[in-house]
Amino acid sequence: MEGIIIKALSGFYYVAAQGNVYECRARGKFRLDGTSPLVGDAVSFDADGTKGYVTGVHERSNFFIRPAVANIDALVFIAANTNPITGPFLIDRVSVITEEAGCELIVCINKTDIDPADELYSIYSSSGFETLRVSAETGEGIDELKELLRGRICAFTGNSGVGKSSILNAMLPELKLPVGEVSEKLGRGRHTTRHVELFDAGEGTFIADTPGFASFEIEMMQTIEKQHLQYDFREFKPHIGSCRFADCAHLKEPGCAVTQALHEGKIRKSRYDSYVRLYDMISKNKFWENK
């Protein structure tokens, strides 16, 4: 049989197929070859009743380490400009990973009933990202978000406490997902989502709620070469190749078309600052600093 993994929990994979959900283990060969099935994987499986074994994982269009999902059409980064405040560098690191994976990044700013996050909205809307503002509390923007995700397999991600589960509850009230409080002292939320799960939102839409993070794990960035990083910043692309030097790193070189675009306001300073910071991390391989 064939189906899609909609949940992974404690060594079990829950596979949706033909209107049913099967509780499956993975065959031992996955441990031997170092691969693990992920939520979102299209798989082959054998079943006896409602239980079975995953026997094969079909080719993936993409995958992410954290959140641990595969075959995602759009990664929806939930941000906020109120406790907890989302810094642009966190979004930019995720944007690089989505560019590498060939996946769309959608920036969704929550809690706009408290703070409209004008600066965050301006940064990402002007940088070419689909950006919208919502409030899980009032319902503002929820219908727009549902329409944007229609017919796609998506995953919500973002730092803990920004309201990923709350937004899903607003979109699909029948889920009744648990939500946590945000610590006023620490400025971050507690993890209420303990595992990745795909929820059927109807009309061909599937949405994964994922555990939040206090500091984003960037293992996937360790494979990026510093010379390639420039291509992961979409607003750089019109200017790449126009620099005085062919090997320009877009740092302090004379005749750099990217820094010229920065000075002309065509590239947002926070985005450029993230590029410089990531370039330095990749050059020095200091990924451990953000663990």
C-alpha cells in the first residue's frame, strides 16, 4: 500500500491512506542505511488491520531537519513583535534554508492586535517574501492565510510562544490544540507541541504544527559554501555579476554592486547584516555559537 506519514511519535509512524490511518513501525533497513521516515513522506507500507510496517520512502522534493518534515510546498514562519519578539536574523536563517530546499517561505506576523510589527512587515514584504499580518486572538487575517495555503502542504515554524498552535486553532477550531503561556521574565514561550503532525485542512491543504525553538538549529547550513550564500538572498540576485571583481564577497570590496544597492535602499540593511553575519559564521564554521 502507499500513503503519507501524517505523524511521527515514539518510533511509530501514522500513515494516512485510502481514508484510514495506519500505525506503522519502520523496517530495520532504515536504521542500517541511516535514513529515517519523516512526516510528509510518501511511503510504501505493509499493513495487517490498522497496524503495519513502512517498507519504503519515495523520493522527496525537499526535507528539513528542524522542523523534521519532508515534501513541504511552503514553510510558514510565524513571527511576532511582542513577547516573545522575533528577531530578523532568525527569520533570515530560515529563509536561507528554504532557498536551499527550493521551498517557499511565507512570513506570517501574529499578535498584531497588540503590535502591528510595521518594521518586520516592511522588511519582508519589500524583500520579495509573501508577508501577512494575523491575530489568532481576533481572527484578523486568518481567512487570508487559509486562502494563501489552499491546496498546499505547509509547515508552521517559529520561536516558542509566537502562537503557531493558536493560529491553527483559529483556522481549524475542531483541533483544540493546547497552547502555552509566554514567560514575561524570559520573553519566550514553553513548548506545547511535542511532535510534528500534519493536519488536514480540507481542499487539499495539509498543515504541520511543529515544536517551537528558542534558538534555531542550523545543521542544514553547514553544507552551504560561503561563495554560494549570496544566491540564498533573493534581493541580491539582480546585482550579482555586476561587481568590479568576479569573486566579490559583497563585504568591503570596491565596486560592489550589492553594497551599492544597499546604499541606494534596494536591499534592507537588516537583510544585508544577516548575510554578513552568516558569511562570517560559514567562513569560521562557528555554527556551535547559535546552538
